[in-house]
Amino acid sequence: MKKVAGVDVSKDWLDCAVDADGKCVRFANSTKGALKCEKFFRKVGIDFVVVEATGGYERPLCKVLWAQGLALTIANPRQVRAFA
């Protein structure tokens, strides 16, 4: 079974949820923060990441994850809200 993480993206932060109990880990929304986030995902065994599209603020993280070969998708925030 694959482990999936969700990332809520804002201008300043990447809030990463990896557990079903709702615990989150926060990283700065920068290239350095994205690299730390990717290392964290590898450490906890994440196979797939769902990233919220936020008008371009998600790009540094997506570039790092793609470059490191981690599978991800960019989710439409309207669809995420409808699902919630």
C-alpha cells in the first residue's frame, strides 16, 4: 500500500500532512524549504504527494519533488474544497 502526503501551500509555508491523525509538519515555502520537505518525505516513506495549486506558490516545491523523482499531482483547490 502506498503512503500519500498532502501539502497545503501558502505564500510563506508548506504544511505537510502525512498521518491519518492530522499531524502536520511545516516548512518554509522556498527552494531550501522544499528540499527539507522532500528529505522528510523520503525519511517517512512517502510514495505520492498531493499538492494544492495556489497560483504559482506551489512551483518551488513541485520542481524539487519532480527533480528528485517523487510522484506527485497538483490538485485544483475548488475540487479539494468540494471533496472536503
